[in-house]
Amino acid sequence: MKILITGGKGQLGTEIYKCFTEGKTALGIPKVLKEKNVVHQRDVDTLDITDLNSVLEIFNSEKYDAVINCAAYTNVNGCESERDLAFKVNAIGPRNLAIASERIGAKLVQISTDYVFSGDGNSPYVEWDLCNPQSAYGKSKLLGENYVREHSSKYFIVRTAWLYGYYGNNFVKTMIKINSQNGGSKVVCDQRGNPTNCEDLAHHILKLLTTEEYGIYHATGNGECSWYDFARKIVELAKINAKVDPCTTEEYPTPAKRPAYSSLDNMMLRSTVGDEFRPWEEALKEFIINYKNK
């Protein structure tokens, strides 16, 4: 297959590219990695996905079989003050990729988020639940989903959450740094979701690529917790002598409204290619061991 990874220098894009170069994932060898592949890793410096003409020109030239869109404006608070930019990157970008992919018959994987839901529920969201985003980030990502569904007939919309990996910045690295330096931290205890290891997510994306099981997927680590629980487990597994204290969302206000409960249920995965996500604690433990040994 000839595959394009957009946002290829980001946290997830780099992880997926590494899987192709190493010929395996942390969870095994998906079928696509057993094939002969040509993989292009592009970021904003070599492809501006918000420019339709540029996208069409490259797609017409390269004739990709599959596109994995990891490009996004993920600064949740920044999206509130830079709404035009959030709209361009998170909605127009996926629209352009969907239009271009459809013209050449390519499959499209669009990475989305738990923030498309309101967060006022009390049980994990499944793929058929109604979306009602409360932030500019969530709204722009949902519009991106809708554009993909409108313009592509071969799409996988993959919603994930609380993602961490070896490349780039994320909550796990931040907690290790802050608690090591300061001997403690305060973390929100009334927002719940699913910590997700980038390696596990990459594995499932690659499993989907060789199928025609098109649709919307939830793809997160198994089990749920609060940010406070997550932080405490990070400190425990990293063996940091620090005290993590809980605080409420009201005590820690942010420009963007975060969903109080955004846990996802991987129902579509279980019903199709299979859910091999590890329990979040197990995946986090392996990550921290490897991260500290790097």
C-alpha cells in the first residue's frame, strides 16, 4: 500500500510511522505491516491540509491507497481564542483530505476526540450516542467528522481520548516533570475519561487499514478514571516521592469547558476487528518503564 500520514511529526503520527519502520506494534503485527508499503510522513511544513489545491495536487501526483490524518489543532484552550484557526485545521483540513481521497479512491482515517460529547452523562458513550460538544475544539472536530462522512465513502473516524506517547508533550510527561521538580501537584478530580497509550491506538488504526469495516470507532484504553486518579498512578509507577492533591473543575477554571464525563466504549471495535486495548493501568506501567529507560 501507499500510505500518507498527515500530522506525521506529531505524537500519534510519529508513533504510527515508527510501526511501519519497525514492522510491528507493541501489541503485535497487523496485516498491513506484513505487506510491502510506501509510507509518506508529512507535516504542515510539506503539506498544508487547509489548502485544498495543494492537497489535490499532491494526491493526484502520489495516488495514495490510504490516508491517516493525525493533523489537528489540539490546544483546547487556544481553540477558544483562535476559532478560525481551529475551524480551518480541524474541519476544513479533514474536508479537503476527504475530497482528495475520494477522487483517487483512497481510504481515509480521521482521528477525532471524546470532546464531541457534552460530558453530562454517567455511562461510557458508544458510537451511536448523540454528539453535543461544549467547546470550540469539540465543535471543530465534530464538523471535521461530518465533512469526512459527507465527502468520503471509505472512512474510519476514530475517536480517542487522554492520549500519551513517547513523542511530543502529554499529561504523563507533564506529571512526571512537575511532581519530580515540585514534590507534588493539584489535579482535577471531577472529570473522568480513558487514558490511552499511543502504541495501542496505532495498532488498532493499522488493523483497520486493510479492511472495509468503514464507520465511526471509539478507540481508548480499557477502564476509566479521573485526571486525579491518572496522576496518582503516574507518580506511583514512576516512583516519584510526591503528593498529588485533588481539586475541582470549579477551583481550576479554564477558557474551554471540559466534559465532566467523557469515557468511551469501544463497541464498534469489539463488533468488527476486535478490541485489543490493554487496561489503562497496564499500558501506562509499560510506558513509564520504557520512558524512564530511554
